[in-house]
Amino acid sequence: MSIATSASAARTVRSLPFTETFDTNNYSDLTWITQGATQTWMPTSGWNGRGAAKFTGPNSEGYAAVGQFDFRGLSTIPEQINIRVLVYQGRMWHELGAGGKLIILNRDGNRGRPMVIATDYQAGNWESWAPCDGTVCRFEGGEGWPNGTERLRLGNNTQGDGKRSNEWISVELEANTRTGMIKLYIDTQDGQFQGLYVQRYMDDTGPGGTWSYVDLIGGYMNWGNVRADPENYFMLDDIVIDDSYIGPPAGFRTGTTPRPNPPSSLSVQ
């Protein structure tokens, strides 16, 4: 069932690690969708054959995400925050207009917002992810934009050119107010990506401040002309927020876990 909520949804984080597995349909307080985006609970489509949250994107600038995760319930707010989420993109998610901000982390006392941002490479047939200080990003190939040397290429994988879709990818953002470092960890089930992918210093805003909340996980998107297609969607699974490195779930890279039941046969809502 699709659940629509007005911006913004929120949950108070009272202890770490915080987890949301989506194994049961009890996360309506977190669902943040606007401008025609949809969310559907998929009870058997997660990376391990259990639940996941499926999203289609907004028809204009808007949100298809979960959030916010408010740290004011913690007795002590740590200097380091790690956010791990498993992401699955349908085959046409990139081609029909994906992109934008995948994770946003906010703080008080400093305007800087560490993010993970998706950006197209030139002609737009694939995108890659980068750790960012606000919208100042460092991709594997260099500053600002993908330059074509990135190993992580997200897009329609039917062309045999190494692009990734229809598979679960573990994405972890780490940010530290004392060291000023932002790190992006990527893990894939085939083992081609394992651990630290790109790191950057907060050279736009610098260290300092206190983490206040995770604004969103999933997507803030700025596009138009979204076309409905059974493969134009993404899913989220197994969110963890902690104060140290998390890594992918146990067994994620072994290939021995059950394959998810793909939702592509379901109508897009």
C-alpha cells in the first residue's frame, strides 16, 4: 500500500545504533514523499528476502525518501555519525530522470551539511555517487563532477558496460565534526567494491558544530518529465545509524543469502 505524508516525517533517535529494517510495515512516521512520489512496502523484496521500501520519484522538485532522524533524543551527541543504507535501483531509474541528493546530514553551529549526491557523467548514460560538503563534491575521478574514470557507474545494466542496476548496493556516509572528514563507503554483493570508496575534507565549511538530524535517506530530486515505467523505481533496506563504521550486513558479500523477489512485475503507483 502506498503511504503519502506531507513534509516532513520524523522520528526521534534515542539510542545508537538506530536501525530500520523495513521487515514490517511500521515506518509510516518516516515516509517523506511529495509532488506525486509514491512509496510501497514490499514484504519479500529486501536484500535477504524480507521487507523493503519501494519508491517512485516526484513529478517535479520534491522528495521520495525516509526522514528525518532527530538526534535530540540522545543524551550525548557523538562527534562522528555513520549512516548505512542498502539501495536498489530499477533498470530505468537513472535513464528516466534520477539524480539528486541520496543522504543529507544536518548540524547546529555550522552551516555545513555532509551529503551523498548522485551526478550524471557528461552524456548522462550513467551516474556516480560522491561524498559532499554541502553541494561541493568529490567523485572518485576528481572534484565537482564525474570525469569518466569512476568505477561506480549506476544505470541501465543491459548494455554490458559495467553499469549497475537491479542489485543491492551498501552505501555508508561517515562525517566527523572534530576531524572534518567525510567518507563514503561502498560495498557490492559481488565484492568488486569493499569499504572506503572516496573521502574528502570539509573544505567548504570546515569541522565543528553538533550533529542535529539526518534530513533524509533516499532522495531529494530536482527534475521534471518523469515517465512511469515498471523499472523506474528504487528501494531502500536495512538502515543503520551509529557513531562508528558500520559496514554492510553480515553475509552481504557472500552470495549465499536469498535473492529478493523483484517488484518489477507490479504496477507503478
